[in-house]
Amino acid sequence: MKLSRKSDYALRAVWHLTNLPTGKLSSISVIAEDQSVPREFLAKILKDLSRSGLLVSYQGVNGGYRLARAPRDISFLDVIEAIDGPIHLNLCTEDNCPCEDDNCYFCKFWETQENNFKKALSKQNFGKYKQRARK
Amino acid sequence: MKLSRKSDYALRAVWHLTNLPTGKLSSISVIAEDQSVPREFLAKILKDLSRSGLLVSYQGVNGGYRLARAPRDISFLDVIEAIDGPIHLNLCTEDNCPCEDDNCYFCKFWETQENNFKKALSKQNFGKYKQRARK
């Protein structure tokens, strides 16, 4: 029941980019060092985040990454689902739920938990993380 | 961010035992068939639940399993932590949190989510599941 390491690193990478001066880019090497993330793993993460439209990447010697939109318009849910796909807290909230009862208590419990958790993740945006980067 | 299959099966096994008539036992084979859980995997799960004091096992031809206490005194949290150990939603709530700031927004967010989730799991007890076993 734990966030994947990949999603944790992705959140930290977006946090780093949140605190760049307007118009500036950051390279894989700089983000990797600042956030203590293995470089090769980070390269895959940044590719996923760019494909999902959360980052913009620029090629070349002076290339790098920046956020594709304002930090307040990027939520934790956006980042986590860009990396790991839709969140499902248990089988019951997926297509292959083995329960047979339409009014199943068990399914309702997991649906409620999942909805609450996703709501909290979608409310948590990076606007709050501006000027709070790690030293 | 998903419940392990092992914990899901454990919850279903306890659900099954919740609905036994008082004083009755259920065997691995019966639980496995009723809850569509692979028998060998279930044997390990029932051993873990017994070791944690949630079930009582009886050896012999007429042996089997029953709950060690009333269904209302067994929570989802009890079962999940008996199987997978303490719940940690992210690194920040474990001993190896990489954040350096004691007032870290990121850590506080994950701590809050984890506390809310554990509270919901501890409130969800099997008293509610009595007489609601799957057909």
C-alpha cells in the first residue's frame, strides 16, 4: 500500500522544477543531484512526465526541463497517475473485482477510501511548494 | 498504491470465518473454495493470521480455523498489518525519509494521508460483515 519509488521521485522532480526562476530550465544531472535521484531512473521518469504533458523538454547543449503549466495547476494525482497509471486501492475498484454482490460492503469500503485518497491527491498541488525547495 | 493480493485474500478469509455458526471451524479447503483463493497461498495466510493472534487453529481430522475474538473486535487494519506489517504510504512516514526539513510540507501531507487511511481501516471491523458472506 505504498507509493512507488518512481512516483515519489517524480513528485520530487516536479517540486524541484516548481522552484526554478521563470523561464529557466533544469537538466537531468542538476535535478538528479538536487533531489538525490539516480540519473538513469530520473531520465525515464522525466520522459514519462513529458509524454503526459506535465513537463516540456528542450533538446541541445542548453536544453533541459520546465513545467508545462503553473505549479498550482499540477496536482499530486496528475504526477502519480502519469507515472503509475490510474490509482486502484484494491481489486474491488478495478474491472476484475471478484465480489458477486452489487451492494457489497467490501467494495463500497474500498471505493470510499479510493475516492477520499484521490480527492486529497488532486487537491494537493505544487502551488504550495513554491519557494519551499529543499536546500 | 494497492493492497497486496495476500492481504485482500486474508480479509476475505476472515470475512468467511466471521459467518461461521458459533463454535464451528472451517478448513483450508472450504475457505479456499468459498473465497476462490489458491489453497497453498491460503495456508500461508492462515498461518500468519494465527501467529498474529487473530485466528485459532485446531489440528487433526476435524481441525480447522475460527476467529480468536468477536468479529467486531477484528479490524481491517489488524488483518492487513498481520499480513504485510505496518502500513507506510510513502518513504516520508518511515525511518528512511530523505527530506531534510523538520517542517516539510511533503512529509506532513503523507503523514496526514496515512493517519486518515489507518483510522478508516481500524474503524472498519468485521462486525459489519456478519451474515453478509458471499453466496
